[in-house]
Amino acid sequence: MDRITRLGGRSARRFRLGLAWVLVPCIFVFDTVTNYEIAGAVFYLVAILLAVGLLSTRGVIIMAGLCVGLTLLSLAMTPRGNWNVGLINAGISIAAIGITTFLAIRILVAEAAANNARVQLTRIARITSLGALTTSIAHEINQPLTAIVTSGHAGLRWLEQEPADLDKVRRNLDRIVADAKRASDVIARVRTLARGGVSIKERVNLQDVVADTLDLAQADLRRNAVEVDIDIDANLPDVMADRVQLQQVLSNLILNATEALKTESAQRRNVEIRARAGTHDEIVVSVKDNGSGVRPEMLDQMFDPFFTTKAAGIGMGLTITRSIVEAHGGQIWAHPNDPRGACFYFSLPTKDSSAA
């Protein structure tokens, strides 16, 4: 149903744009064959308004310029009527076209500014998520660095033996290389998560994204004694997604679940991540916790901007999470978990919705 709706929306936009361009020559003919006293050129406003939001700023200006030129051409070609009245009507029509175009451009500029603000807000939320994962990141980097130092000291001792144990030295060098790669991978994931820029969709393996996200959150989960159960169908197809943004979605949901479990006893802190094939070329992912839960009357507000139940929260994490999921052609929703806790679900298409 969602896919049909998206296809219908694209068809409607193409129809509107086509209608706008068809109206232009029709209005020109009507304005030319009628008397000067009939201000047919004013109907060019309909074509311009239809094109707003479908054409770029430059495209709207080009259409408006074309309409002004056709208005003057029509004035010169009109065969009968009062020339002075026709000149006044043409002037009024050109003024109306100019004012409408100016207002349309202001709308396009405002929409572009709003979109840029959303992009920047998404990046701020990503950096905020990284701040919450600072301890985890430091821990994940510290582990391989400690192992490198240990292996290096051991290798030096074996080199100092008489004779030197070169086999053990070689094995330690292999460990050093492997641990250095581990540290490099952690840094690469962090840099990727923090980067801004345009969303780039590609075929993404969900198991890999979950593994990378948990790697970053591992220390935070251990510090809070949170057990994570992963249940992902091995036969799931890849999804079309921006890997970084998908990782941000999972990070936000896992962090929320971890914070909800802080008030629970250490023996009861559990997060479950599941992924199953949906019914319409989609994958449905769920993140469940057995924490304090969410009241049913709050479910409709949880994804609203600035709505939060945290003392230090700003209420944008779930809002941006929803915007990312919906930008990928999916949906996100929440339910109370039985017998306690909360469960967040989101769906992702397995086919590229932008190519449909």
C-alpha cells in the first residue's frame, strides 16, 4: 500500500507539471484570439502555481519569463478591440506574473532553508549520539591498543632469548597487525557515523549494520549490565539504505533502551533485537527492552519534536529516527512490551523505492 501511494504521488507530480506546460500555449492562443478587453494572460498564474515545488528556482523564473514574453507577443498579435485597454490588461497581467513568481521563489527558498535545517539537525543528533557513546568508543579502542603493547613486550622478550624464538615473535607480530586493524576499524566506524553529507543508498546487509552498531555500544551495554539477544533471520535479503543513517537509527533505539533499563535491577536488564521478512518486500526490525515501559497514551506523542520523558533530553532522537526511516520508504511505530518494557519497530524496503 505504501509503495502504491508513493507511485501515485510521483504520477500526480508528473501530471501537474505536464498540465502546467500544456496550459501555457493554450492560454497564449486564448489570449491572442480574444479581444484586448479580455485579460487572458492572467491565467498564466495557474501554470506558474502548478509548477511551484516541481521546478527548481531557475525553472520557475524561466517559465515566468516565457509567460511574460508570450503576453507581449499576444498583445502584438491580437486583431481587434481597444488597444489602450489591452495595453493596461497586459501590464496588469505582467505585474501579476512577476509578483506571483517572486512569492513562488520565496516559497522555494524557504523550503530549501527548512530542508537544510533538517539536515543540520540530523547531523547534530548524530554527534549527540556519538557523545553518549564516548566511553564505549574509548573502551573499544583501548582494548586492541593494550593487546598491541602486551604483544610487543612479549615479542621483545622472545627476541632477547638465546636463541631467539622467531616463531613466537612472528605469531605476536600477526596479533599486533590484527589488533591494529581492530583499532582502525573502530575509528573508521566512528568517523563514518559522524560524517555529514548527502544520503547515499546502497545494498546493505542488516546483520553487518547491527554488528557494527553493537561494537560501538558494547562498553556502554556492559557498564550498565545490559544483555543483548540478537535474532536475525540469516536468509534476509539486503536492504536499500544509507548505512550510516541506518546505524544511527539502531544506535538511537539501543541507547534509549539502555537508558530505560537503568532503573531496573541488573538481573533483569535485557534488550532483544529481531529482524524478520515483512509481507510487502520489506524487512521489519524490532528493538525490545524490559524496562520501565511507556504509557499507551504517550505512544502517539513519542515521535513528536521536543517530546521527551528524560530529565536531560531534548526530545529529538526519535523524531530524527522517524525522519530517517520514512526517508528510506519505511515506517516506525512503538508498542508496550508484554509484560513490561517497550518495543520499537521499523520497516525497510528491500527494493529501491526511488527507482520505482
